[in-house]
Amino acid sequence: MSGSSGRIDTMGAEERVESSWRGATASAEPAPAMSEGSAAAEGRGAPRVAFQGEPGAFSEEAVREYFGAAAIPVPCREFRHVGEALRSGAVDYALLPIENSLAGAVVGSYDVLAAGGVEIIGEVIRPIRHFLLGVPGATLAGIRRVLSHPVALAQCTRFLAEHPGIEAVAVHDTAGAAREVSERGDPTVAAIAPRGAAERYGLEIIAGDLQDRSDNQTRFLALVRREGVDDEGAASGAGVAATSSTGATRDAGPWKSMLIAEMENRPGALVALLTPFAERGVNLSALECRPGGEPWTYRFFIELTTDLTAGEARAAVEEARARAVRLTTLGVFRPARGG
């Protein structure tokens, strides 16, 4: 597909990175499970936090920002592996990108939420700057292929359009792309990745700020394993009481909440579900649709800019629950600054 402006080649991405990924994560095997009452939670040990990607990825940077410098980032190859690590107890927390201001929803993260067994406890928003990284001596004029995560490539469409001779190749991760470029040693192949990946993998910055807009940002959700409430309990609203994740009574806010709704396939079903929120003045900040458990069925992720356990929001949720086949609570959490 070389020479096609703005087109992204995803063929063979899994095969290209599989063998090198195994080597990159060989030293990052999950530690024994730690629960909320563990040494990590009590301050006697650093929390282990799963993220999708390799060391040096944007998600690892977000882990450090939200959980602090002492946190131990645990890289996972796929989004589903992040959910599996958290649900199994191999890590204390997880951090997943949920939405980018240019590329939109990160669907793999929504699928982790839909799989159940996790609760949202917070969010963080980070500015995202993309850099073109190559081996020492590589030049922009000599680059013929660029590797990166498909979401990152979708944020750099202007750069790709301006360089139609560069073939964009999607791989599993931005930092993984940088590592692969380093290992290949080919001056015609570059990666679109964070600045920090250049130093980590011994690469040079060929060009900077490739993102389509200077205000490019990604929102990440912090997750914890849902304790003591199965998915049926979550669907009934159990497990999300009028307390924070630490057990303290919530103050007046600000707060955000997220739900998953499933409904009958009939005219007006979605309108009927959302009407109680509009009638009670409850603001919906996001509505995302993903495939359901059967062909041509759908789940709707609903974000509210309020605490769903209090006041008018609680009443709206209860009325909406009566109109849905299933309404599952995913968490109540503090919004990020600017979110």
C-alpha cells in the first residue's frame, strides 16, 4: 500500500510484533494478587497498575501521573489482557485510554468495561504530542514506512497526507513501534511515538508535533476490581452507594458517573431510556455505542456529569432502569481537571 496518502496498513501487524513482544514482557510477569486491603493499598508497597502497551507508551506516562511515581506499571499486550489482569488479582489497578480529542472513542477500552468485574474510580486527561522517531542518521526524506498504534495514526492524518510516500503501518502500541524500529536498525522505517520512547530505545527525533491539532488530549479511566458485587448486583445498582471508593461519604461534587444500558430493539427505546435524565436536568456528557452479546444488538455507555446515587440523578437512573433490559453501574468518580 505504499504511496497511498492517509491509508493505514494493518495486515500482518500481529505477526510482526508477536515474537518481539514476548521478549519485552518476559520480565513483567504478574505478581501475586493484591486486594484493596493489601500492603499496596495500605501504603506498605507500591501499587501494580496494568496498562495496554509497552514501556514508554502514553498509557505508562498516564499511570505515573494518576497513581504517582512509586506505582509499578505492568504492560499488557491487548486491552483484554488489562481487564484479565485486574479481574484475576494480578494487579491492584488498571488505567485505560477511553477517548481521544481527535480520534474519538478507544473501543478496546469500552469492551473491557462491558466484560464486567471492574469499577471506575477516577480519570486523568493528558496532552498527547506525537514524534517521528528513527535510528541515528535517519532523515525525513529517507523514511518509507512509519509504524504506530492505529489510534495514534488517526491523530496524525495531516502529516501522513503531506507525505504520501510514507506508508503507515498499524501495530499494537506506540512504544512497541519505537522498540521495533530500534531493533530493525533500518533508516527507512520510523515510529510515531512519545518523546520519551526516543531515549528509552536509542532513537532520534526526526520531526515533532505530528498531531493534527496542538490541543490533542487523551482521557484515561482508572479502574479497580469490583469487590463483593457480581455483575447482576451491579445491574441492580448494588455496590455503588453514596460513598467514595475509600468509603467516605461523597461531598457535593463535582462527580461523574458511567452506566451501560441494554434495551429492546424497538422504535423509541433509546429515547425512552434517556428521557428521565433530560426531564430531571441531569447532563449526559457522553453516549457511546458498542456491539452487544448477540449479532445486531447494542450496548450504550452513558456518562453523567453528576453522582448517580444522589438526588435527581438517582431518581432518573431508577426510572431508566425500569425501561431497560439491563442497566449496569460502572462507577462514580471525580472528573479530571479540564474533563
